[in-house]
Amino acid sequence: MRTMSTPEVSSKPADRIATDVLLWGGVVGAIGFTVVFLVEGAVRSGYDPVRLAVSYLSLGDGGWVQVATFIVTGILVLGFAVGVRRALLGGLGATGVPVAIGLAGAGLVIAGVFSTMPAFGYPPGTPDGFPSEIPATAYLHVLGALLLFGGLVAAPLLLARRLRADGARGTALGSVATAVVVLVFFGASSADPSGAPFFPTAAGLLQRVAIVAGLGWLAWLGLSLLGRRAGPSPARIGA
């Protein structure tokens, strides 16, 4: 059985500390992003977190909070991808997993820089429904979303191959399940070509399930790698 030994990026303490900082950044970013959108969704006047996607929190009064959260979290996740690459070293997924995570981080940054457009009655005073004229920035925001959720589907699937090869079949199954949840719930929260959500009364809730599952997996991965690095003997992720 092939094992994943505790990573030794470098014998230099500064290099080990740098890798740990990058990994912790991803953990903090994933948890922090979730806390911000849950709190903002609960307290924002006129905003319905069950019906509206997280992206709409970037609009209206206080929208800068969600914009900043998108960008800061994206930067932390990009750094996390570097930390994962340094921690995994070689073997299955050593390149693919960090690349997929990096795509998710880039998607967050893009979604923050290019906000979605007002629609579905938010911000308050906006007409109900989807506007007929769509600015280019809205398309870029959609690109960011696709990169984010695509990365959060691909990364668990790629890591699952490594986990299975290492004998951690239960953890591999959990990673596959995470990818399926992200894909299914993100798809269900999406819209048809006309812009009408498939489930208009629950699109926000469905999207939140996908986000929590994907970012929860990122936090788990970061904590698992940090635990392996701190352990006294070689270990496998999920062992």
C-alpha cells in the first residue's frame, strides 16, 4: 500500500513556517467567508438569503463588505493552493489538486472585482425578475462563479484518487460526496439561459449548501495537512 508520508518541504524552519501560514490562510479564509455571508445575509435589510444568491450581498448599502470578503478570501485561497502544493510534494494529485484550488481562489477574486447586477428586487427598489440588458461585468462575475464551483468540484475528486491509492477509502468517499454535493446544489441554484432560476424561491439556500460543502472541504484539507506536518510520525490524510 502506498502511503503519504508527513511532508518535509524543507529543513529550513522558515520554509516550514511559510507553508503552515499558507495552509492556515486557507482555513481561516474558508471559515471567514462562510461566517460573513451567513451574518450579512441574516442582517441585511431587504435581503432574503433563502431566495437570493450570496453575490447579491455585494450590492447596495454595505455591499463593500461582501466585495472585500470575496477578494480577501480569494487571495487566501490562492495562497492556500501554493501551501497544498508544497505539502503534498509528489504523487497523485500533487499538481491537479492545487491547480483546482487555485482556480477556485481566482474565481473568488474575479467575483469580487466584478459584482453581479441588481435583479430580483434587490437592492430594494430594483424591479423583480432578471434585467434584459446585461453588462459585461455580470458575465465576468459568472465566469468567477464557474471557476469557484468548478474548482471546488475538481479538487475533491482529484484528491479522492490519492486518498484511495493510500488506502483511506472512507475519506476518499467523503471527498467524492463533497464534489457531488457542490455540483448538484450549485447546478440547482443556477438559472436557465433567460436568467430565470430553476428554483426561484430557494436558489440562495441551494447555493449556500454548495458553498458550505466546498469551503468546508477546503478547511478540512488544510487542517488535515497541518496535522500531518505537526505529527511525530508519517501519516496519511484521513488516516
